[in-house]
Amino acid sequence: MFSADSIQILRQSLEQGRPVTGPLDLQILPTTRCNAACVFCPLLAASAEVKARHAPRWLGPITDLHGGLLDRLFDDLYQLGGLRRVHITGGEPLLYRPLLALLFGLRQSFPQVETTLVTNGILLEKFAPVLARVGLARLSVSINAGTEQNYQELNPAAGAGDFPAIVRGIQAVAEEKNKAQSPLPLISVTAVLTRRSAGEVQPLFELCRQAGANALTFIPLMEIRFDGPASNEALTLSAAEFGKFQEEVDALQDRARERRLFLGFGGDARFQGRLRHDDLYSKIPCYSGYTFTMVWPNGDVRPCCNCEELMGNLTQQSFPEIWRGPRYQGYRGRLLRIQAEGPPPLCACAECGYLYENRTFHEVLHE
């Protein structure tokens, strides 16, 4: 993702004021269907009124990405070049019926691209033989709790067998990897950091160790601060709770290293488990207009997962027409002026999910 040739592509694009290839990083949401109802999810934590004002895309009907659009998109991306990383997320991608065609199509067209599939894991056991052999670089399983009781508290729609099914699914993928004698996909278990998951560091660690996962990452909670107080404020940690969480993670590091299991928090400790940044975008520009884009199930193309801005739709234009078009081009310029003008009105940059990438691109460009 941050290789010398990727940096050279970005550097040339910035110098010419337009992208010289397609995006380096692509996020595909093949479906809005989901078989979970996590209480911290933006789709559920924000009210319909808040979504209508700030993120109407979350109010759309259940939609699946049409296979024909996907085929055209892969053809277009192949012609444009530059693609380095793909995230397949949702919704729940294991509910997308043409998922295997999507994965095999990616593998055939872009064998060197780093592909990650993000899943809640409820259906993982069924797909384990294929997912272990289809060329994924990473399988990210969002379990968010270390015990069945807390899992059901955080996902009230969960069935009685869902939590053990997720654990069996992780084990099944690990076993299939062993059969194939392959280190990939890396199995990364993630837990959104809430008051409940923060108290389950030990159970989550043991779950990952026994199931054969390669990593356990606690990720910051998106607070969804559109209208004043956070929509899920009751889930956020106090300073004391976050301090205790850090102590428990630190206490397990030796055991994690012994088992070659990554264990850590994927956010900025200053914000006590919340997805925030300080004044980053007063110091550096946003490069996502050149490096990243996302495709929604209805064919909408957006510049970022936290932006309501619409660049175009694949049912009306080809991807190159959208990527090189005047709307996207104007938006790129706006993102590069974010230091002076602040975040665009329709982007929730205060809870940016592309912080790490923007910071890393900026550091490498200015070495």
C-alpha cells in the first residue's frame, strides 16, 4: 500500500493535479444486508431524523451490488491500473450471494492486490474452505465481545447459537489454512472498544489463542456526533476505564508474543477509545481523492466512508468517467485545501477512518 511505486504514483498525481492511475485503495460494499444489529453501528445508533439530515445514504433500501456492475468495475480498474488494496465490507458480505464470484474475480484480475474481507463471522464456518484458499490477505472478524452474554448485549438480534458459531468459524478457517499449509489469510479478530469489550480483554485473548487467530485488535468507537452528544455515549469509556483496559492489554503482551498473536489498540490513546483526531487536518491535507474510493451496493461512488458527497453512479457512468470527471476533480482540490478551509460540509472528518493512511502518505511524501 505504501510501497515506493505507490508513493511515486501519488507524487506524480499531485504534481500533475490529476490521478495518473486509478485508486490505490478500494472499498466495496456488496450489500447493505446484515444479520446482526450491533448497538454501536452507525446504522442503528443514529436516529432516523439524524440520518436524514446528515447521512441519508443510511436510509436507503436493502440493496445488493449488481454482478454486471462489478464486472465492468473490475475491467475499468484493470485498465486504469494502480490498485493495491481492496476491502470488502458491508453490511455483511457473507450474505451477498455472488460473493465467491466477486472474490475469484478479484483474484483473477488482480492477483497481487491485498484483499481484506470484513465479516461479523456468523456464517463464517460455511465459507471457511473457500475463504482459506481464495487468495485473501486478511480475514477480519468483528466479534466485539469475549463472552456470549456480552455479545448478545451488544448485538440484541443475535441468536442463541451465533457466538459459538463465530468461534467455530474462526477455528474452521485456521484449520483450512493448516491443511493448505498457507500463512494466509491472516485472521484478525476485532472488537469495537466499548465499556463491555474493554472488560473482556482476557476472554477475547483466550478465544483468539484457542481458535487460531493471528491478531486481536481493539478499534476505536465511532461516536456519531452529528447533533451534539454522541448517539452511543453510554458505551464510551471513562479515563479510569480506559486506563484499566490499557493495563490489561499490556499485561498480556508477553503471552501474545510467545504465541505470535498481535494484541493492541488501533487508535489514539489520547481519546480514551473514541475515534477522533486532534487537529490533524489543520496540519496535513487529505489525500483520499487520489488514493481511495468506495463503491456502494447501488453503484454510488463516494470519496470516503465518512462522506455523504456523491461522485457518480456506476449505473449511469463508467468508473473512469467518474474517477476522472469534473466533480471528482473539484473534490480532490477541496480535500487538498482542508488545512485552510476545514472539512467539507458533508464529511464527518472528526471521526475519519482514513487517519492512518493520510498520515502515513504525508510522512512518506515529505521524508
